[in-house]
Amino acid sequence: MKERPLIGYWGQFGLLLALLGGGLIVGASLSFGLIALVMDEPISEIRTVMTKPEYGKLTAIANVLTTGFGFLLPAFIFAKIVSKRAVNYIGFFKLMSIKQWIVVTLLAAAGLLLSASLADLNRRIPLPPDWMAQMKAMELEYNNAIKSITQMKSLADYLFVLSVLALAPAFIEEIFFRGCLQQVMIGLTHNMWIGIILTSLIFSAVHFSFFGFLPRAGLGLVLGFIFFVTKNIWLSVWMHFLNNGIAVTQIYILKLKGKPIPSSVDEVVPYGWTIVAAVVIAALFVHLHQESHRIGSHKLKSTLRTYGDFVT
């Protein structure tokens, strides 16, 4: 039986926003305070100093701290308030199959094709010259921040960056966006498609990257449907981690070879890849749905058998 919400969906939406706002304020305050203390720099100079390579690891830790307080903690508090079974609400189910993991891994690979083609489409969106210049300046600032964090000269550096740029964001963001926000949006709109689309757009918007908006929105859609079909947050975290982890690994390999990191602004991918990726993703979701249904039916039968043994 579906759990009846303890708070209406509009109330849930307001509560989640309030927790998010409070969490971000606390997280940002702690992060900037930590950086200012360690760097011995005034707050006004923090953004500039954070792009320096020598402070890359500190910047990465500060980012994890900010998102942890801003997204992860509010998500758990929210789930605890709106549900009697907070862990189940977020999607920490233990029942999974190897086939699900394989299908989601293949979805991550197909998602890279989709993201690449969407990045090219995003680049072609017409903007007024002054707006385009501003967007490119923001993208350059973002790329400089990434470069300062991804100063990987050893395997230990690679594993550290993989943890802070792939694993931590995947875990934190999926719990908040798919485990909480998506469920609220679906309940609020009474429509699965609209709820997942809105969540994906919000997920992309909070990254404040114009040239990465469509690729992240596309990734958000795939992640959203994975969670909706499987009801298991670990599978969404796995794909998110793979998506980020592949990017980190590519940067690491390029740095080992002494090659420059390509910018998403300059990517050019044929639009045909979008169709190919969409067809492959649709086919994989059919298999994922079938496998998730099989697991759900197996769980129900096991529960019924246990109940029958108990009452006999």
C-alpha cells in the first residue's frame, strides 16, 4: 500500500525549499569561513583565491561541505518529517539485481552520447552578444575552478578528485533531487512526466552553467526515470557517479599525457547521435522496467509466503 503523505505536497515543497535555503546558508558560511581561516584571506577575495591550483584540495573539500549541509542534511531532515519510513522514502532499498546494475551502466554509456550531442545543441542557442560574453565568462570561471581542483599528479590525487567530484556529488545530489524533490514534484503536478522534467530542469539550473544546461537536464531526465522505475536511489547514484567519474578519468589521462582539457563550449557532435542515444536509452529502459517489475513481484510473493507461514 502506498504511504499516505503526512504533509500536503505544497507544504512539502515549501518545507524542502526552507530546509534547502537554511542548509545552503549554513554550508556556505562554514565553507567560506574555513577557507578564509586557512588561506588567511579576506572574504571578498575568496572567489579569486579559490581558482589557484595550490588551494584546489581545500576548495574541493569546501564544496563538499557546502553541498553536504545545503542538500544532503536537508534531504534527510525532510524525509524524516514527511514520512514514517524516511530511509525507504528516499529509496534505500536493498533488493537489487546484477542485471539492473548492468543496464544502468549501459545507460550511463548511452547518456554520454546524449550529453555530447545536447552540448553541441546548447552551444548553438542564439543569445545577444553581451549575454553570450557573460555566459562565456561564467563558463571560464567554472572551468578555472575545475582546473584548480583537478591538479592530479598521482594516483592518490586521482582518487581524491574522484571522491570529491564524482562520488560525493552523486550521492548528495541524487538523495536531494531524485530521493526528495522529484517525489514532491510528481505529487504536486500529479504527473510523472512533468514532475521528472521539472526536477531535471531545476537540477541543471542550480549548477549555473549555460553551456552545460541541456546536457545536465538530459542527464537529470535519465536519472529521474531510473529512480522512478526502480525506486532505488543506489542505482541513480551509480549512474551519476559513472557520468562524473568518466569525466574525471578523462581529465586525469589527459593530464598524464600533458594534453589540454577540452572545453564544453567548443564541442561539436553530429545531431544524429542524439537519435541513436535516445533509441538505445529507450530500449534499455524497457529492460530496466521489466527487471524492476520482476524484482518487485518476487518481493511481493516472498512477503505473501512469509505472511502465510505466520498465520498458518
